[in-house]
Amino acid sequence: MLQEAKDLQNRAVQQMIAMLARGKKEYTVKAPTGSGKTYMMADFMNRILAAHSNIVFLVSSLSKSELAEQNYNSFCALRDNGSFTHLNPYLINSETSGEGSIFIPTDHNVYVLPRDLYKERSKLKEEGTFLNFLQETTSSLQHVQKSIFVIKDECHIATSNLDELRPYFTAVINFSATPKLSRKQLPDVEILNSDAEDAKLIKQVEFQPDNDSLDTALDKFEKIKTDYVNKLQVNPCFIVQISNKDKAEDELKNNIFPTLNNTKHQDLKWVYITGDQSGKGCQTNDSGLNKLPVSKWKEYMKGKESSISVIIFKMVISEGWDIPRACMLYQVRDTKSKQLDEQVMGRVRRNPRLLDFERLPKDAQDLASTAWIWGIKPKDSGLPKMVNLFGNYGIETEVRVTPTKLKVETINNDIDAKAILDGKNVKLTGDSIFEMHRSLSQCENEIQDICYNYADTYEKWRLCVENIGEIKKKYHSYITDYEKSMEVCEPVSFPYNSCYNETEKTLTLDDWVWYRKEDDQITDEFSFDSEAEKKWAEVLKDIRHSSIKQTNVLQVQDNKFLWGKNFPLNSEIKYEYFADGIHSSYPDFVMKDKKGRIHIFEVKSVNKSAALNISEEEYEKKVRSLKSCYKACSKKTDHIFYLPILDGSKWKITKFENGNETTIGKKSFVESLL
């Protein structure tokens, strides 16, 4: 799992805790489907419970069973593997009964409640069992009076089940990928889609042509399927969603089943899910699956090696059903809904190799982080804007940038665990195996590899974990010595295409390396992530005639200046550095001057914390780490690196050239290019 993904989740959990510290009684967390919502819930609860034993969490999940049971199982797994040991979950369900009544024990600290289990005429409500549980838990007569914090999962679904019980709740935390502003669910903590995509928590979506037939979409799927199996060791899945109930049977009979059963696609195994709770009407062409009850089908289809390639859903996909191997979604056209629901889109956006993503080669990473969707595109101003590089090889051959990476592959040769541990003995009284596993799992992947490569017995594993601090110290010393750990990669150029998220910070640029189309017309307007980025783009635009090299682009029979934004999607212009884990820096701008030198810019601002939603301490730590990285990069690559920081209307620029660091102003920067 990339360090950026861990940082993104950790920052969200820190902000959730900060909301409570400010005394906020109800707030909303917005996170895209697939970004680790259940994990963040568990992390949040574990941190609170570690500090406050008098708090009880009630997690209210949709439906009578599926999502609640899934959450419960996830919480148990995260506790059992040593990740969050303070969790003591309990699933409230209609089968937990004693002498005919539902029984709820009071010795747990996380209770998972299927929302529909508590409603009018339900056993849980009519018998007063749940109300008695709340009263007993919060009673001042108890030895330790407890507070109840409620987490409402999928809060965008309207429900009033628990409203009458609000006086028993100290705080309410709403979770959803699509909170309802109409119900005042304004996000207080938010993970942006773009941030989740950049961290590879979720896939980038490539929207496909509206006029593609199901047959055309399946052709694309069959081509990608081979790469998925060979490069990711995952059997991918294609989802067909029928949103129009009235036309479902006609679509199945006249389009979907004939397409799947024709000679070209007859080898694909498919399943049709009706949405009926009893499984009535569900079908499959897999003879092996047909031998199982329908209730077992979903579990089988989740597995990355499942033989089922196509899943057809009538209406919406069941909530809480995670299937990371799903990579394509085809929504049948001519539906009542003219907009793909974000919740449904989320089913194909989970990263199938999230936990070991950083170990995959580049082509496999690209595959694992892409989803393909057919149907009506969401009419959302936040949709990414696609950009293309002017072609005919002029720019690609002129702009050659040397990236760098950290040599993690050789760490086991450079760090001798045996030498570190020789002469040490296992402690007679030490932590439990679960606590030790948790301690090791929180270390960088490379440190875990050192431990497991050394430990061929349980005693060696325990010895290694007990002395993990010394190994970490040695690792950190090695990885931050960029003279040893940094290596240069093959030169690359800008990617052929990329995208960015639209903002109000726009600039007209018609002669740099990028172009984009709006309604089939080339447009010159681009937007930037921050005011500082926009202003630095203005600096480069102003000096282009005097300092930036041009090249002729035959595609438009015109000259373009060799500078551009380094849009992260598809870009290989990146520099690895260490800051509590290995990160990749995608600098903001790249340019080539008239003397043939490559200049790399990472733009910052004194207004950083408000924009990045991180603490000032975190920000300063990141800047220090980038400075160390860029200083080493400037020596190894012969490129010139800059950290321009905007302070009011003035620029303070840290320049790195040939391993030397200087601080200059805008005027000195401009003069150095002449």
C-alpha cells in the first residue's frame, strides 16, 4: 500500500478525532467508495477506545444483514490480526436470542446494528430490548457510566429508525460517499476523489463512448482480461447494470443474453442477480455455481480467482458488496436515470492490489488503477478535464527528463539483520504474538521483508520484532542517505495524455506543450490546483519568449514552447523520497530553456495548511524532505530543481543545482536563464 494512501486515511482519522475534541456533536465524513471507509471507522474507534474506556460505539448499517455482517467481520479481522486490538465487536441480529428474546450483552465496546432490525413492529423494538440496553449502558447507576457514539454508515439513505433514541447518543458521525446536502450532511471531513485516485486507493475512470454496444464493451474486456490474469494474478469482472426496471426483461431477452451467448463470448461465465432477497429468478451459465444455493453465489464471486467474468444486476448493486476485481461497468442505455450513480460506479473503482501496489511494475500499476465505464457520464463540474500532448514526436524527443527512485530491492543486501541481532536473546516475558504482529505490520514493507527474510523460525521472528527499533534505525539511515539509496531511471517525457480537476484558478495558455478539447473544439483554458501554482505558471508564461526553447509541432504547423504542467495521471516524471515511508514527488512544472537545460519546479505557498488540510508541522516536514530529495536529484540528474514559495505577492525560491542549495528571488531566477 502506497505511503500516500496510508497518509490520506490517517489524516482523515485525525480530523475525525479533532472534530470530537472541538465538541462537535454531529458531523459528516465523506469518502469515495473503495477508499477504505470501514478501515478508517475501525482506526477511529480504536484510537478513541484506547484513550477512553467509558465510550461505546454503535455502528448503524443498512439492511437487515449483509452490510452489518460485513462490517462486523471486518472489525473482528482487524482486531484479530493485531491492527486494532482495542475493538471488541458484537453483531446485533435476530438470531441472538435467549428464551425467545433478542439478547444484547453489555461487555462489548463496538455494537453493529443492521438498521432495519430496529423499526416499527420489529422484535428488537417491541420487546424493548434495545432501549433497555441503551438505558443500562448510559445509566448513572452503573459502576462506570458510559457514553454512546453512533456511526451511521451510508448516511445518504434516508432513515429515521434511531431518531427517537437521539437523547442517548453523545455524538453522531455520518459516513457516506455521497452525503445529502438536503439533509444538512455537509462534509466536515472529506477525502476527495482526486486525492484517493492519486494515492491509488481507488481507480481512475476512463469513460467510454455512449454509442458502444455491449458486444463492443465485452470485446475490450476480453482483451484486458488476459493482462489482468498475467500481470495482476486476478480474474477480472465485468458488471452490467440495468437501471430501468420496466425495460429489464426486454434488455435481457433481446440484447444481454444473446450477446453473452453468441459464439464470440460464449466462454465467458456469467451470473444474473435479480435483487430478490430469496434469489428467485437468478441465473448463471456456470454449472458448478448452479450446484450452490444462491445465497452462496455472492461470496464465491468476490474471490480474485472466481471463474465468473460477467455479473448482471437488475436495478442497483446491493449495498456493501465489495468486489475489487470488478474493473468495467456497462450501464444499459435508455434508462430512467440519466446519471451514473456514484455508489454504483464505486463498485468498479476498488484497487484489486491495494496492499502490495507499490511492488507491482509500472504497467501492472496502470492496469490495477484504471476502471472503464459505459453509460451516461455524470453531469458534474468536478469531472476530470482530459489533456493531450501535441504530437509528432517533437516534444517527446526534445523534453527528456530523468526520474529517480529509491533502491528498495537491494535493502536486504545492504542491511544485515543477522549482524544486528547476533548476541541478542528473546525476552522471557514479552508482548503477545498479536501485539508483535501489529507492531511489525505498522512498519514499512521493506522492514517487514527484512524480518521475514531473516526469520525462518518463530524464535527468530520474535527476536527480530523485539528489536525492530534497531532495524528501523538502520533502514532509515540507509534510505535517507540518497548518495547510496537513490538511483536514476531511464529518461522520460510528458505522457501523451493526462487529466486534471477543474478549479476556478484558470489561465489561458495556447503555446505550451498541452492542448485539450471541449465539445470537440480545442480550448486554451487550463486550471491549477492552487493560487500559487497559477501565479508560477504566469511567471513561466511571461519569460517564455526570452528563455524557454521552442519546437515545431507538425500536428498544428506551429511552434510550441517546451514547458508544461506535470499532470500526475500517466506521468513518469517523479522522484521518490523518504518521509515516514517512501513517497513519490510529481513536481508541478517542467521546462527546457534555450541553453538545453531541464528545470523542475515544485510550487509551495505560505498558505499551505488551509489548502492541503494538513498541519503546519506536517507541511514543514514534507518541505524539508523534498529539499533533501531535490538536492540529491540535482547532483545525480544534472537537472535544476526549484521550490518556489509564494509569500504574499513575493517569491522565495530555493534552487538546487549540481548538489548545491541557494535561495534566490524571482529577479535572480529570471536573470539566471538569460
